Amino acid sequence: MGNNALEGLSICITGSLSKKREEYIKIIEENGGKFINSISKKTNMLLIGDNVGATKINKANDCGTKIITEDEFIKMIN
């Protein structure tokens, strides 16, 4: 794996995903993206899993950050 599908994108992760967070961080970086811990106006995407708290969703909506599911993320990098 590893292409430039996420080149220049800042991505935050929240919720329970099917893989460990560290694995997703590695996938993001291998595909040209940058993992960030918190949402700001500079965040391009919020990758959400199960059991997501409303705080990050609301912050993403306020900042205009695109919210994607795990399935959508996998499609982006394949």
C-alpha cells in the first residue's frame, strides 16, 4: 500500500475503528496525509468510527471539516 491519495490532507481520527489507531496513522502517512490530534479550520477530514462523541462532530461541523466513515476512507486510499 502507499500512494498519494491523501497528499496535503490533515486528518483527525475519533471513535472505535476496526484497526488500531496507530495502524490508521501509519496508513494516513504512507498515503501522503498528515495525522492530527485535534480539529481546527486547517483539518481537512475527520475519520469516524463507532461510539463517536458529539464534541468532535460538532467541532468538525463548525470548522467545515469533511466527516468520513471508515469505509469511505478505505475507498479513498484504494
